[in-house]
Amino acid sequence: MGRASRSKDERVPSSAELQRESTKLYRQYSQQRNEQRCKANGRQSIRTYPHSPYGCK
């Protein structure tokens, strides 16, 4: 009983929070990859990531 109330206070991140965090990290990662690819190609690569808000202009 005491153990259950203690783990509540410890504030374990929920799966939704973990999902949000990993999504954020993945977005940063794909943005960096997208920018590198843009510089390498020297042209637009928006079509490469149609679902992404990032792209070279």
C-alpha cells in the first residue's frame, strides 16, 4: 500500500509523454538530415518529406 502511493509521487512518464518526446527528437533529426541533403543537392527537397513541415526553399 505504501509502495503504491510512493510510486505515484515519483512521477513516471506515461507512454503518451514518451511518444511525444521521441516524436520531437525524430523531427529534429529529420530536419537536420533534410538540411544536409538540401545543401548536398543544392536544390529543393520538399518532395522528399511531403509529411514534414521542413524543406529547402
